Amino acid sequence: MSDMKVWGFTDDRGTALGAVRGPERVVAYVRAGAALLDLGVTPVAVYGSGHDGEGLDPVKAGELEAAGVPYLGPGRTLDEARLRSLGPELIVDVTYDGKSAYALDEGVAERLGVPLAALSVGNELPLAAIIGRFRELAAALGAAPDGVASLGVAPDGVASAGAASPGAPADVGADPVAAHRVAPADPVAPAEAALRDAASRADVTVLALSGAGPDQVHLARPQAWPELARLRELGVQVVDPGPGPGANWLTADWEHAAALRPDLVLFDSRANAVGPEAFPPVGHARVAPWNPETPPSPAAYARFFEGIAQALLR
């Protein structure tokens, strides 16, 4: 009877996860961890991808650094002994293909005997569904529906003031950090409305890209990226780079990018990409940042949409 699983969650690979109690000590890929933090679940640690180094990329970190969540380095070279010492009860990664975790070798979780949940961030789901799945996981881990923290386990494992057991209502007044994170139930809706209005008023073509060096650039295919596909649905004129190899990116030279004649370039702002200070001008286009690994939370995507609306009207 003591082995009866009372907590369960099915991830986006179709893997049914179970535990004898709701997991409280969560270790996550940085993108997933930043989303969970926005939604009210504080990870005990996060790890990076093969693009990341030994330091946490501030663009991908969201509020993780401010919350004091430690970074363990790239997932593929993770120190398993250090991970084990944290006593994780759940590992949360993302999946782009609906089959495998992106940033961590699943054998690590198996050796530790820790369930691993992988949530989709690929183009098989629309953006709203991706955000919804992270909301579902956060709720399963004890977060309140509006994203106020109710799972108050600090990175050192000590429950914070106002912490509640999974499923219990949050005492917002007892936790100033949680209270600070109170947000509208759906901050995305007004941000999308503002973006739709801006797109209707600005005749601006947009090209999303990731700088690879002085002679090469990766041009994003809009339908491969849920947030870029959503921009199109909201009326933003996101340019397709044209035929060629590559499902997510067309790799080309900067002359090809300039020939597309964008008015606005959304540049990959992650640390592993070349920024506008180091790549050649793309015609006369102005630039704005785009994080291809924006945390899948309502707050993060509301900020993204607001930023694009402002960039369109500049």
C-alpha cells in the first residue's frame, strides 16, 4: 500500500510519470525552469544545453538568477554526483520532436531513479498549447492557477514562508516573493491585442535570424517556430527565407538576408549567437532582440509580444 502512486503526470512523449507523493524538488532545463518559476514553482537547480557554457546565459535565465536558483552547467556534461546530492524528485526538460528530451541524457534520470518529464516546445503544438502544458505541469506541482507560488521550496531545500503542500492554496501575503509574482490570469491576451493593433498600423516586414559569423547567418522559417507562427497569425509580416535545406533554419550568407529587404530584423539574443554589434547591416533594417528559447510562460510571452509591438511602431 505504501508504494501506491498518488501523483501522476503524462508528458508530451506520452510517458506516464508517477510518484508516491507530489514532487517538490525539481531540477529543470533552464528554459523549462524559468517557465516554471514564472508559474509559481521554484526549481532547486537548472542545467543548460549543448549551446550553453559553464555560466548561465542571462537571456535564457528569466528570473532564475534573481531567485537564487543554481546553475549546474550543460546537461550533457552534468556532474551526476552533484545532481544526486540535490535530491531531485523530478527532472523537467523540453522536447522538440515529441520523442526525446532535448538537453539531458535520459540515462542520467534513469540511473538516479528520478522521473523525467519532457514538454513539447516544437511546432507540432501551437504556442497557446505549449504554454498551457507548462501551466498544467506547474499546477500538478502545486502552483496556484494564477501563477502565485504555492510550492515554496527554496534552492537550498528549506521551505519558504508561505509555502504550501501541493494542491493547497497559496498564502500570498506571507510570501513577499510570491506576492511580487502575482500577475493577471492571462497577460498574453492584452499583449496580443496590442500587437495585433500595432501590426495593423505598421507596414513592416520582419526577418528572424541567428547570427553565425561574418559570412554566415541562420534565417528562421516562421512556421517552424511557434512564436513566429503566432506573430503571423496576429498580422505581423514575418518573412520566409525561401527554399533550401533545413527544417527550422535556412543557412545562408548575409547578402541573402539583405536581399529579403526586411524592415525589422529579430536577432537571436542568446549568448551562443552573433549579435548585431558583430554582424553586417541587413540592408536598412532596424533590429530588435528575439530569444528562440523564451520561457513558455504567459508572463514571458506577454513581454515578447509587447516588445515586438513596440519595435513595429518605432
